[in-house]
Amino acid sequence: MHHRSSRPLTRAAGRRLLGAAVAALALTIGAVPQLATPAAAAGRAIHVAKNGNDSGPGTAAQPYLTINRAAQEALPADTVIVHAGLYRETVKPARGGSDEANRITYTNAGDGEVVIKGSEEVNGWTRASGNVWRVTLPSSFFGAYNPFAARQPNGGGGDFFPVYTAGDVYLDELAYRQKGTLAEVQSGPETWYAEVSGGNTTIQANFGSADPNARLAEVNVRRQVFAPDAWGLGYVTVRGFTVKHAANIYSDFPSSPTRSQAGAISVNGGLRWIIENNIVVNARTIGIDIGLGNDEWAGNRPGNTRTHFHNTGLYGSHIVRNNYIARSGQSGIAGVFSWNSDLLYNRIEDTNYRNEFSGAETAPIKVHYMNEGLIKGNYIRNSQGGNSAGIWTDWGNQNVRVTGNIVINAPWGYYAEAVFGPILVDNNVFIGNHDIRTLDATGIVFANNLFVDNGNVNIDGGGREAYYFQPGTMNESTATTSTQRFHWYNNLVQGSTLPNNATGKTHVKEGNVSNAVSNVRYTATNTQLQLTFDLNTAGISGLTPVTRARVGTIPLAGESIAADVTTDYFGGAINAGNVMAGPFAGARNGANSFTLWPPAGQTVPNPPAPPAGETNLSLGARALASYQDGTLTADKAIDGNATSRWSSDHSNDNSAWIQVDLGSSFTVSRAVLKWEAAYARAYKVQVSDNATQWQDAYSTTTATGGTETVPVNRTARYVRMQGVTPNTAWGYSLYEFELYGQPAGGVTGPTVYGSADYQGTAATLAVGNYDLAQLQAAGIANDTISSLRVPSGYTVTGYADAGFAGTAWTFAADTPNLVATGNNDAISSLRVTATGGGTGTTLRSRANNLYVTAGSAPLIANAGTVGTAQRFDVVDLGGGNVALRAKANGMYVCAENSGAAALVANRASAGPWETFQRITNANGTVSLRATINNKYVTAPGGGAQPLIASSDTVGTAEQFDLATA
């Protein structure tokens, strides 16, 4: 199916949408099992639109101009309907609803995106020197709160993070990086430095080649975006907004009222909020907070108590679901004293992505005292920080269930700290996290999880004084967690070892299966997560379901786990007589493939289109490294997947390098290096026209890891990272090595048009991969391409679905009307490949003397003449290894299913399945041996059947003539 993009910002007022809004609200409430679902009362519909007036009545015909104006008027049972547009304000509801039937609901009108920003646009920049621009803002610009003067707290005792403030600078929605000196800004693009003095704030930013006065330059000014000043409001729904640029501070530790959690969206100690279907991006610290703000030691000192945590009828029981949360500096969702709350089906990614905050409160999901809570179905990936976890249950958290979540690429995939339990962690997928950890914890039950490449399972701490509670309450007692007991049932484990008993630590381990999983691959796009793996079920038998009775009563807590584990990750029933290890009841022996995201029956907003700007030239290019560690190959650093990586570990070579071949000369403006923990303290970015003679474009001896953006400003075909000094003993490792720029002499390539006969909206596209978000960033809306021009030397492959999926069409010449070819207004993603003027390498099989043909079908030797479909690029991977890239579609040839299936050209980059050893035979022919299974590629059936890597020896069917044609 097509993935329709959201409608653009438009002005629309006075539409009769209350009925739809109320109906949607009723459906939403009805989907929540623990809440009563009385019919919503017939309240007032208050409208807000960009053509409104705050002095008007707030009707559909005469709407208010600001959301906050409506928030001061709304009464229980009212619905605030916000029409499409950009609103720069903080929404501060004056009151909440009175009960479930009389909520106050804030909702998108459905006529386009509603964006609420904590920033203001800034013009009047003047060039200071080079690419650095300066602007001076008076105190009146900020009002009572100046984020550029607000330092970021770090730990107790009044400490602060060096350098960082609550301020942020954005150009075309890209958040720049704060630096501690002007000199660092002068040498680094996409950075800024600020000084506050004499009532003025002077900001200097390196905008590269951009003129900020001609682009959208913004700075954040508001600490929060949707947050009441009033404490403890209840029954508020926030639905369907895009919330950006909160200038909030780090809450570390949340024991001080001055360091309270304050999210871009905040319940401020409220009761039974529903926060759903929102997009929350670029919060300086916390995206959404759902607690009492700070903990008992500060919030409940005499004279300071606002809501005592014993009074669970006054706070908590929130639902946070189906939100997209990205690039929060501290947490996507945080809650200290977030009693009985449900965090459901949220997608949270790139937390602490600038690697600025490594304090004890950094995590995509971090909750304290969320007793009776549920963390279910969330998709979490890519968080950073030396002291951070994907999901962190800290203090309290009795009778909590963590189920059906995906956690990829976090320092700790799951972390339980200072808890007695019970906490049930079941049916989750943990992939590629550094560790799984507990500290001073007990009563954790791990059941039917998939653990793949998660480093160590660390059971740390000898115990500390912590709380346990009377079941179903927040009435606490204290004891020391020195006697620790953990349960491990029916988990599927690869690449880690479950812990053994130790002094003071007992592990009940039953039904766990190790080393039965292989060839694990996951493909993450903007809209989908696909997981494939091979499973050997030979040792999986006799497993029994995990039940409350089996676990028994957790000591001191006086209760067992929250539920029996009767369903799997997808909600399908677990067969008690034939229990499968891991989270997938339907897993079978051999190859398995599961779509983990989006969750069935849920609607979660897709990530917004990336900021407009130069193309990432690395996508679709070729990568080569001096050394690559196992499957951590060079292509992983240019695949656009922030969770795969290249590594030089075990090379013992401080001079290890990785290079990108762009295919032709490009003017490269900058490089973005996204480091794993093994980063280079000293390195160079070098350029070359021939991959032999190199020139330094950038050099540093003081790199700090994380994501680094460095200037290049050179024209070259080859760019490489040349290591000098690693920061750890594990060499160098990059998640992504992104290069930005444009073809030398300007953008050249095919042009796509929004109307037939080369009319309408047009965009010229350089060689590369253009998913839906990239097409939108280039100005091409989804399903709007009606004609295209394809110059000689290029091929365009269009796809019916985003993510380069669905029906594919290849264009090698101008096409004035796609109606005639049956694909008008049907393209959601496309690839542009250079065909090298029509030349390439051909493979002619000795089995039948016919040329090998590539395309959407498996490779087969069936052509008597040579055309585009019979030409390949032979990519030298080093060490005698090559990859084949088909001219027909620009895709690499893959030995599918670890070589067990036919070869097909369907991969965007070259990895182990796309790597072949090139062997020259005595008669001058060439044989190809797939490295994934060490089998030779053969043309079976006398060449009449598709090519497959299945032969142990070389005969006629395994020999090919290679030639340039």
C-alpha cells in the first residue's frame, strides 16, 4: 500500500469537526481497559486557528488565535479544537476535567499539522567571520526565562554540566551543538556559542555556507510547551500535536524542587491524563513527564508537600500512547511518582543523541515509583550516555510489567535499580545493547524475551535500603535489598550469558535456550521494523508457561508477578503444551521473519521528514576499510541504519581507516561521524581523487565521540576517516559515516515532475536513495510524480511503497506521461543510480554461453545480447573479495537466506551476504564463492535455472567469463 504523507500546514477555520473529534475521543477512551467509559458529556467546542482573534468568542466561525487563550476558558467536558498552523506559545491549562465523562480534550482539528514550538524565529544575523554569524538579543526577547542563562544541573549538591545551558539554536529544524568557546564554533559547522552579559544575549553560530537570514533560523525561549502552571489537574487529553523546541533543564537528581522534571508536555502532578498521537521532538531534556516532578525527600518536606505520594487518588494513572518522541536530551518519557500509569506503543529514538548528558536520569523511558504500571509495545532505539538505559525502572516500581517492547542500541537495554519487585519483563526484544543490568535490585522475572548481542548481563550491587509496599498501594516500608533473587524463564539468548548464582544473589533459570539463533538481521525504515533470523529448535522442548503460581510470592512485596504470561509479543496465545522459547510463539525451525513495527491495531505518527538540506552522499555509495571485525563491515557505516556499525576491533592498528567511494566527484561540505563507544580521540578526514594520494581536510586530537560534525569543504570522489589515536582498546567503530554536499558543478541527474509533460513541481535528484521523507524534503509530495527526465548515464527505479518496497518500475529514458506506463501518482520512494554511460561488467555463463541478467527477479543466465540488465559494477572490497551491483536497479547481488536461496539484486549496500571471493581459474574464467556459506555460485540446469551459491567444487556451471561491455 502507499504511505500517504500528512497534509501540509494550511489555514482552515470554521469547519464542523466537533462530531468527528468527540467520536474519536470516545473510541480512544473505549480502548483503555482500566478506565470507565461513560458517554462523554456534551461540552463546548472551542476553536483555535491562525486567522483567529483572542478577543473573539472562540467559535468555529470566530476562533481564538492562540491555544492558551482557549486553555483559560475550557471547562470540564469542553473540547479545544486546534486548526492547522504554527503556534509559538506555551499552553497552560487553567483547569482539568472533573471525571472520565467530563474530560477537557485538546485535539487536532484534522485539517493539517498543528505545530506548537518553544522557539522564536530570529533574523538580523550579521556575519562575524567566515561562516560564523552573530546576533544580539535583548532580555525582553526572552522575558522572565532566558534558556541561554540557565545552566544544566548534574547530580546533587548544586553541580552543573560544563558548557551546556538550556538554550538551543536551529536552522531549518536542525538543532546545532553548543560549544564552550568561540574558537570551537569557528572550526566546526552546525555549532554555536553564547554569552549573556549586561542584559543582552549574544549568540554566534557556524551556519556553514548558509545565510541564516535567508533560511529558518530559530532559538528556543520557552521552558515547556504544553504544561499547566496549576498543580494536580486531572482528566486532560492532549492529542495529535507536533511539539518542538522546549528549553527545559536536566532533572538530576529529581530530589530538589529546583531540579524537578519538566517535560515539553507535562502533567505537573496531575491525574489521569491521556497523551496520545503526538510528535515530540528536540526537547532540550525531557519530552513528556508524568509524575509529581520530584521525589518524597524534597517534595514532601514539611511546608513543601503538594500531593503526598500515599494519596493515589490524586495523581498518576496516566496513559501515554502512540506518540513519536525523538531527540530528547534526557528522556523521552520520565516520571517520578508516576503511579499506575501505562506507557503504550510509543516510538522513542535518538535520546541524548548529541551525547551531552550522561547523568543518572538519562533514558528513553525512566520511571520511579510507577507501582502497578505497564510499559508495553514501545519501540526504543539509539540512546547514548555512559549511565543510560533503554528502559529504566528505578526505586519503587512494585508490580510493574515491561512487555512486548523493542530496545535497540542503548547502553543498557533494561535496567532495574533499588527495587524489590515484582517486575515482570516478558516478551521483549533486546538487540545490540551494551548490557542488561540490575543494581541493588531483586524480584525481577525475565520471561520469553529475545536477547541478541547485548554484551554482559550485569547483576550489580550488594544491596541498599529501599522501599517495598503494601500490595496495591503506595504505603511503604523499608528494608535492604541485600538478599537478591532473579527468575529467568524461556528466554532465547544469543551473544550473552545468563548470570550464575553468587554470594547474596540467586538465579532461578528454567527453559532458557542459548545459541539457537543465527543470521539475525533487522531492517529499520521510517515506518517499519522487520526482523529475520534462523532458529534451530532441536534443543527446545519441555518448556512450560510462566505463571504467577510458578513464580510464587516475591519476598517482602507479598505478591507475585502482575500476570500470567499467556500470550506472545504479538498477543497470540501461547500453547501451554508446546511453549516456544522467546517472544514469538509462531517461531519455527529454520528461517523466520517477523514485522515488529508498527504494532497491529495501533496508529503511531511516523517520524517527520528530515530537515531540508544537502543529500547524504554516503547512501548508495561504496565503503571499504583497512580492517573490519567479523560482521561489523564497512558497508554498515553507510547504510543509513543508526543501529548497525563498522568496527576495526581486533586489528590492533591505530592507523585503521574507512573510506567512501562516491562514484564521481562531489563538493563535500561536511562529514558527520556517529561513533560507537570506541571512538577516535585523534583522527583525520581525508579526501582523494584516486584513492591513492590523500589530502587532509580536517584533523583533530581532542575528539569526544558521540555525533561529530566536521567541515570538509573539498571536491573529491573518495573520503576517508583516517584513525590516529583510539580512545579505547577496541579500535574504531562508526554507526554512520555521513557525507553531505552536491555534485561538483551543481546537482545533476534525473528530474521528476508533479505533472505530465515535464510540468508542475520539479526536483533534480543526484545519485542516491530517496525514501518518502527525502522526496518530501526535496519538495516532492507522496504519490505525485507524473513524468520524469532521465539523462544518459542514469537509471531511476521507482517503488510503490515507502522504504523501497512494493511494485518497482525502472526508467532509463525520458517518460513524459506515467499514465501511459501505469504508474502515475504511484511512486513513494525511488533510487537514482549512475550507469556509467552504459558500460559495465558482464558475466557470461560457461554452462550455456548466455549472459547473466539481473533485475527484480533472481539472477539467471538467459540473454544472448547485452543491455542494462546484463551489466554489473564489480566493487573491490579488498582481500580478494568483491560485490556485484546490478546496473538494472543499482542494487547489490545477495546470496539470499545465507546462500540457501537464489541470487537476487536487492540490497542497498554490501554486507556478508553480498560478498563474494573472486577466483581466477586456469582457463581464464572466473568463479565466485559466497563468503556467507563458502559455496561457489553455480548456474544449475545447464544455465536454465537461477544462479545460487550451492556448489562445493568448480565445474563448467561455476565458471563465468567477465568482460567490459
